[in-house]
Amino acid sequence: MSPNENEAGGIAVARRSTWPLLRSELSVLFRRRRTWAMLAALAAIPILVAVAVRLTSRHNDGGGPAFLDRISENGLFVVLTALVLCTPLFLPLTVGVVAGDTIAGEAGQGTLRYLLVAPAGRFRLLVVKYVGAAAFAVAAVAAVVLAGTVIGLLLFPVGPVPLLSGDTVSAWVAEGRILLVGAYVCVSLLGLSAIGLFISTLTDVPVGAMAATVALAIAAQVMDALPQLAWLHPWLFSNYWLGFADLLREPIAWTSFGNNGVLQLGYIALFGALAYGRFATKDVLS
């Protein structure tokens, strides 16, 4: 058999081993009660915001998070308010739980060595675990966006939406902007998912990996809020998390989206390499 045939055969085997492993990972992840409990908790946040505004709109004094005072005028602002609330804490919390559990959870349950028996290998297992964590991040943001859109339509009027630049767009165009904001938030969580994957390779205790990932997310935002550390801010993975306001202007300013994407790719590359370096040499005993 020629070298080319050997290489083609190796690629075919890798594909046959990777896709079933990925399907199995996503199936297990989204069959867990914990996963659906976290998604339900995230979906409940825009619902609680909308109900609270509906019941107390007459007493709204303009305080609270961004866009809150506009909800009673247009239900589409429920989604934006919920994302402002969820992005700094609730989304990193749930993503940190899933990412921290990727490898450590398997080790803690004693199933990691059985996964490594498959021909996918350690590198592909890491890739599959990361894709699973990223898929949950997308599902988490989608839960907030979907629940916020539905409850906003049910409880409040919906019409043309004023943008931050002063322009007004139709409700359909505004919904497209909201989907862009959702995509922005998804991208923002990809770096944290890679950090959680790396931390998960350092321990066999999933709770410790989850707690460390969430603690790092909080610490990054604390550092981001200190003006004394302004030189560090552009390098923090949380620096652009709330930069989606640029997508609510006319014309759209893509600078924050691009900078955020490049930053998150850097974290994925760095912590993905660290995770592989650690996992490739790790003695798997369970």
C-alpha cells in the first residue's frame, strides 16, 4: 500500500471515529437534567424581567440595567436587557460549569480511559469536548434570546425600534440586529470555554474545575473594571463582552465584533494548546 493510500485510510478512520464521538458527546450533554435546568434558568431571566416591568411599569424611574426603561414601549428590548444582565454573570456561570466538566467529569466518573480506547485519540477527544462546550454556549444564548423574544411579544407592543445612533429601524430589522448581538455574545464565550477545557485537564475533580473557571471569569471582569489595570484590559477575555452596543447603531460598527473575535481566537489557540500539552502527557488512571 502506498503512503498516499495509508494517509487516506488514516483520515477515513479518524472521520469515522470523530463523528460518532461528537454525536455521542452532544447527545449525552443535552440529555442531562443539569443541562436543561441551566437552560431553563437562563430562559427564566428575561421572563422575570418582562413580568416585573409589566407589573411595575408605571413606577419605572429610568434606573436599572441598560434598555430596561424602554421595555414597556417595545417588547424587543426585553432580549437586550436580558443579555446585558446575563453576559457578565449567568452565562459565564453556566458555560464555566459545562466547560469545567469536560475532561474532569469523565475522569471523576471513571469513563475517561474507556473514551481513550476509541481510535479518535486524545487530540480529537479534546476537540470533541470543546465543540460540546461551545455548543452549550450557543444553546445558552439562544435560550435567553428565544425566551426574551417570545415574552416580549406577548406582554408588550412591538414596533419600530430606535437605535443608539438615533435612527429608527423596523421590528424585523431590529430582530436581525438582536440575532447579531446573540452571535456576538456566543463568540464572547468561546475563549472562556477553552479556559475551562484546559482547567478540566488539570484535575479529576469536576467541581474544582467548574469553580476555578467561573472564578476566573469573575476575576477577569473585576480586573477589567479597575482603571489602574487599563494596560491589561485589551488582553482580558472579558474586555469586549458588552461591546455589542456597536451593533445597535446605524451604520453597524464592526470594530468591536472583529476585535472580540480575534481575542477569543487567541484564547482558544493558547488554552487549546495548553490543554493538549497537559492532556497528551497525562496519566489516565480512571
